[in-house]
Amino acid sequence: FNKPVDLIIYNDEIYYQTQIKFRNIPIVNITTNDHLFVREYQGMQLQVFSPNPKDKERMLLTKLDTQLKVRGGTSFSFPKKQYKTSLTHTDEDKKNKFSLLGMDADEDYILDALWNDYSKIRTKLSFELWNQMSSYNVNYGQFDYDAEYVELYIDQEYNGLYLLKEFIDWKMLGVNKFTDENTGIVLKGNGYAAWDKELYEQDKNTDFVLRIFNEVSFKSIGLF
């Protein structure tokens, strides 16, 4: 695999010479429709080529409409961008739940560029370890987090190895949407720095973010 093979295509009048590579991992192609990659969602198409579980010698082609945007805070400045894709029905704003590469059916997925994961296995390995540990959690049940390696093409141009992974939201965590009756919340550390008492006293919004899930997505507010 991945070794180039010379290919010549010809007829009675012309010929074309190129090279092909045979892949053993899924391929994702994004058709941008001339839209730019920005922080706001843009309408695009997503194609996923994956091995057929019923016939290993054949590939499955999945074509989906999607809203796609660049995501990340610090990672937004990285040369290799990561993306969030939200699947939609054709010519509609309605979300489209679909299972990609055997993951749980959902409308939202992340294409992780793995830019600062030089080994390219750290993120995937951490998910696998978490899944194994959570299988022993008898008090709260098992919480699996799936991700699969893919090679990403944008408008047929190669963009490298990515990790297609599930998007963590209220559904995955089993948290109720925030209503007058439900108070479903999740606490998330606001950054990776160690807790600083002096900084905390100056700005009590620094250390944690309270995420309240509403009908659309979620919003972040200071905890204290």
C-alpha cells in the first residue's frame, strides 16, 4: 500500500500517463463549491470512501450534504486546519443523522488535523484507553468515544492524515437539555494552565466554564 503504481490510459488518438496509490484506510473528500474555509458554516459536500464490511474487495461511497467550518482556538492558527462538519438533508437546513465509518449515527463530526500530535497515535490511543477504562465503570455505565483515521482531500487535492471523530455534546454525555425543569450542565476547564490562586482572585471567570445545553447548541458563561 501507498507505493505508487504507474498507470497509462490511452485510446487510438491520445494517451495519459499518471500514478495511482492503493490505500488501506478510508478517504474523505470535501467539495467546497467555491466556498472559503472560515469560522462560519458553509454549504459543502462530503464524500467518504470506505471498505465494504460485506465485501473486502469493494469500497463503499457515501455522498452527503453538509455545513462545514474551521474550528479551534489555538489550533485555528495552525497551518493544517481542523474542521467541524454538520450533516444536512439536500437543500434543507434540517440536520441529517448518519453513521460514518461505523460510529453512532449523528449529524456532527470533527476532522482532527493531528497537527501537534507528532506521533499521530496519541489522540486515538487516548480514546482507546478511555473506552477500556469506562467499560469497568459500573456506577455510571460505559461511555465510548469513537474515532477513525482517514486521508482527507479537499476538491480532489490531498491534505494529509486526519482523525474523523465523534463530537462531544449533551447527547453523547447523557445530559438533559437545559429547560425550566432540567438543569443539565457540564464543567470544562477553561485552558490547560495550572490553577493560579492569585489569578483566580483577580478574575474568577478564568478557571472553569459552565456549559448550559439549550435547544440549539450550548453557550458558555463564567462559573463564579
